[in-house]
Amino acid sequence: MITLQWVYALAGLFFAAVSLAGLRQRDNPRRWGTAAFWGLLALSMWAGDRIGDFGNGLLVIALTLIAGTGQLGRPADGPRALTRPLAPALRIFAIALIVPATALVGGFALKAAPALAEGKQATLIALALGTLLALAVGLQWLGARPRIALDEGSRLLGAVGWAAILPQMLASLGAVFALAGVGQVVGGLIRGVIPSTSLLAAVLAYGLGMALFTMVMGNAFAAFPVMMAAVGLPLLITDFHGDPAIICAIGMLAGFSGTLMTPMAANFNLVPAVLLGLRDRNGVVWRQVPTALPLLAINCALIYLLAFRP
Amino acid sequence: MWVLSGIVIIILGFALRLNPMVVILAAAAATGLAGGLDLHAIIAAFGKAFNEARYVSIIWMILPVIGLLEAHGLQERAREIITRLKGATTGRILLGYLVLRQLSAAIGLTSIAGHAQTVRPLLAPMAEASAEAQAGALNPALRDEIREWSAATDNVGLFFGEDIFLAIGSILLMKGVMEQYGIMLEPFELSVWAIPSAVAALLVHGWRLRRLDRRLAALGRAAASGNSAA
């Protein structure tokens, strides 16, 4: 049975290859740091379940030291080796669509065949399969040497740099926040400031609280249990008899408006800035704010108007 | 109260543009210590969560495919198509993508698109090419802006589409949290109430994309009249 472990093994292989490619750049003064960073990430993918929680923690500290002291080299995102003549458009788009298509078909197929792959992880496994398939077909159809794919992949990952593991780091920070009880403290603060007699104030505290706390945590999933315990359940559902399904569903989307407005949601907001080579790291966030603020207001209004009909 | 010090560190660190990895570890240490954890426990908790979140980082495996295709002209071909399409404007391309992204996310297909899968190789080059057709050559600021619009449109479509799907993580989370309070919710009731906000997102973002088109057209007219005057 294909499990997520296979996917991690494959990802580890890629990071290890990037690490070796870094080591080969003899003219790069930071090649040791670069090789160590991606090598540690390969180790995490391969052996993360065997080195223990504390061992993983030390691994993160080592990654942070390498990145924080500027030892992780970035390749100049200079002119890439564009092959001339260009490949035919039809062929190139067909290959580009293999990954989404495999994710689509494979996700359904693997879920239907539980003996073949771990059902819960079907999408991730299908994504990995799609990548392999696209690579194989691409090398064949374009008549390219595997070396090109690896070199270009290393260069792109190098350009992303330490931002590649920010999403994972922020998720881990969220776990420490939860363990230390940040949610309860924030919930207590919010309960302390809102009057318990005004429905409008309670709805605003819930919706804006979801957005704000999501911005702090970078994730609406972390904000939801806190805001539900602090405001949603005691006030909106118990005191004002609101419809729980509406309060949950639209409250979560108020949180998603917050996700659009925070650099803490690194995989959505910082990673594309790096991938697209933007000069302003927060450019995507700023572009999203004028969409997010009206949506936040609309979500609060929807809760107020829909959840409390007699 | 001191457990909130981590939040302050994060905000200050991001504002001062310090290395985010260092800021995150500092915030974790401060929050953990204030919450009564010892250093060993904090490191272990952070490491455990880091290990469990590895699935977030496997998306990078796609980079060799993208690199291979880009070396053979994927971005250039994407541009060509757009310049040949009549009536293709930046705003319309992004709006079309927004609708597709919302619809596909609403049936659970969240991973078929994304910043690595579709925005960098396809959407951004197409949006840039049509912006060039509308406004003339793009200066670096405007080129960055068009790329930001591409990424932003993917996010808006994903966030305000995925919750319509029954089995998405956030729906299951809400169901689980409410069960702890003895309130039983069906995934269907939750997903159906995500529809009004999804429509609102389409309207708000779509309206902004239309305004973007008007601005690009105005830039193009200004450039054209500037040329003829000269």
C-alpha cells in the first residue's frame, strides 16, 4: 500500500539532490551552508519519525541557525538556460497539465481503491504521482536529459530559499502557542471587553476576532476553537439562540478573510512572493487587503442577518 | 498575560524584517517559557509539530517539472497564446481563473491548482502578456503588481471555494469542535452556508479586477497618445 511515507521518501530524494548540487558549486562561498540546509531537510523527510520529537526540534534549530546567519546561499535568479527552439506549445501544455490531471483523477481513483493507497492521503499521493509522471513524460517528449530538470529544480528551490519551510515553521509555532494556552488568554481578553447584551457587538467581536486571531496565528483553524469558546458558544449560540451551522460556517470564512491579510499565512502569501520574484515580500498581502476587508464586513453582516432569524 | 509575548515578537520581527525563521523560534521560546514549559519541552513540542507538518513542504517536489518546462519555453508559450486570443484582458483572464478555482475547490479539488502548480508557470505569464497588450511595456512596479494580482486571485478563489466541499479540513474541524459541546452538525449544513460568502468573494474581487482592466486600458491610451505626440 502506498502511504505518505513513500511521498516523504521521494521529497527527501529531491532535497538530497539539491543539497548535492549545492555542494558541487565550488565557486559559491556558502556552499557548505547550502548543502547542510537542504541535506537536513532531506533527513527530516527520510528519518523524521525515527529521530524523536527533541531530535526534530534540534534539526529545526540547526536549520534556523544556517538561515539566520546567512549561510544559505541563493543562486542569482539570472537568465535561465532557455532551450532554443522552444518546444511545441501543445506538447508543453499537455505536460504542464499532467500534474493537475493526475491529482484530479488519481485523488478519486485512490480513494476508491483503499487497498492501493492510504485513503486519507489520496490527494497528496496523487500529487506526487502526477509529478513523477509529468517528469517522465516531459523528459521523453522534450528529449531532455534528467540533469536539466534537476538543475532547474535546484535553481528554483534555491531561489525560494528558507521561505520553503516557513509554512512548516509557522504551523509548529501554532502548536507551541496552543500548548502554552495563548488561545484561552486571548479568549478571556475578548470576553472582558464586549458587552453581553448587544447582539451586534457580539457578532462583531466574533467575526473580527476570528479575522484578527487568524492573522496572528496565520491559520483560521487555530482561531476557530478559541473564538467559538470565547464568544460563539456562550453569547451567539446560548444567549442569542443563533443557528450553530451558520455561525460556524460563516465565522470560519471571516477567519479566511484574515488569512488574506497576514504574512503569517506563509504558504499562501509569502511563498508566491518568492516564487514570482516579487521585490516586496508582502506585496501579495497588500494586494489582497482591499478584497479581504469588504469580505470581512460582508461575512459579519451575513452572520447578523442569517443566523438569528426567528 | 506573558504568553502573549510571542505574538508581540512575531509582529515586531515581521515589521523589522528580521529573518522570519529566527523570529519564529524566538516567539516559540518566549511563549513556551511564559506558559510554564521548560526549554526541552518547547524544543520537543516544536519538533513534533514540525515533523507532523512535513506534508506542507512536499509541494516543492514539483519544481523540477516546472524548471524543465520553463527551460523549454512554457512561460513564452503561455504568453503567445494570450497575445493571439482576441478580447483577452488581464482582468478577464484572472476573473475566469477565479471562477474555475472557486468551482474546482468547491468540489474538493484544492490541489489541482496553486502558486507552484499553476500561478507561476501559467497564470502569471498570461496575465503579464495581456497587461502588456493593454498598457504597453510594463515597468518593474507594474509587472510585480500583475504578479501579485495573479497570486491574490488564486488565494481568493481557493479560500472562498473550498468550504463548499463537504469533506474539507475546516468543515471536519468545525464539526469536531461543536461535537465537544454536544452540538451535532452535518457537514452539508456547514458547506451550504459557505455559498453566500463565495458569491460575495466573486463579486468583490471580480469588481476589483474590472477596475484593474480599466486602469490598464487608461495606461495604454496614455502611452499611445504620448507616442503620437512625440
